[in-house]
Amino acid sequence: MFDADGVFQRPPIDLANQLAHALGVAPHHADTFILELFAAEAMALTGENDVLACAEPVLTRWSIEGGIEPFNHLWHQIDVHSEVLDVVEDLRATGQYCAIASNQQARRARAMSVGLSYREKFDAEFYSCDLGLKKPMGAYFHRVVERCGFEPSRMLFVDDRAANLAAASALGIHTLHFVAEEHAEKGNALRAMIRAFEESL
């Protein structure tokens, strides 16, 4: 299982500045503004709320009128680490089951699954908005185990966040800490880490 953001994709590195420029926020407030938007998005991660409805009060607080469409367009941009997805492709070619295990709100999950064709690149997608649960809740991983049908001891979970890895490990799932941005050759680094894990078994 692979987490998404931080492992094989990320938002554009200049997203804060893009949003600030498009929505008329002063550049020196860009970081504060985007942190408020991320906090708003968090309310949509388990599927009860739509991210646009969650973002609207933030835009109102910042006196931004007519900003929901530009926000929607910019917020759902994704930069893909294609060399990491190549690792997934290679694993699947050997018959290994590969799934996404990611906290996402519904609009971004759809942009990933359909827009980026992840539904074809992975055997399954376990998005928090679909499960009604999010990492690092232990119940999230219980639900994933139920859905995929594997024993936890036969599963490996790759994520960039320690809390998520700890929650999976508590259920008996093997874990691998991987932060894509820490590696110049991301695909080769992940391959080496997976190989080392397999040799340790």
C-alpha cells in the first residue's frame, strides 16, 4: 500500500503563491492563507463535507469574492513523481498487489483516480473520503485490511508520516518510511528500500 502525497505525488511547490496571486492575497500572507485552506480541507477528508463548502468561509474571512472557482482549479493541481509510479508498475508486473492508502477529500480523490488514471495504475484505491475514516485512525487500517482481504503480516505500507506508519504497525502491517522529496533519484531510492525490506524477511 502506498500513501499518495509525499510518496508518489505532491501539490505544486508554489501553490501558496499561485493562490495568493489569483485570489488577491498579499504575498507576505500567502503561507498563512494556505494553512487556513488546508485546515478547511481537513474537514472534508472523511467525506461528510465538500471541500468547496469548507473553503468558502476562509475566502469570506479574507474578503475574497468570486474566488471559489479559481480555488477549485488551483487546489486540485497535482505534481506526479512518475519514477515512483514506475516502481508500482514494476511491482504489479511481478504479480504483486498495489493499492493507494491516502487521506483525500472527494474532489481530489476523483482528480487522482480519474484525471490521473490511478484507478488503472493500482489494483485498489482506499481514500479516506470513501471509507469515512482517515489516517492515522486505527479504524482506517482495519477497514483497508477488510477491503483488500490480506493478512496484515503480508502487507507493506509506505508513507511519509510517522503517525500513519505507527497506526499501521500497531495492526501488524509492515511499514516503510519514504519521503520522496528527500531523494534525488526517487524511484531508485524506493526500489532499494523495498529490496532491503524483502531481504530482511
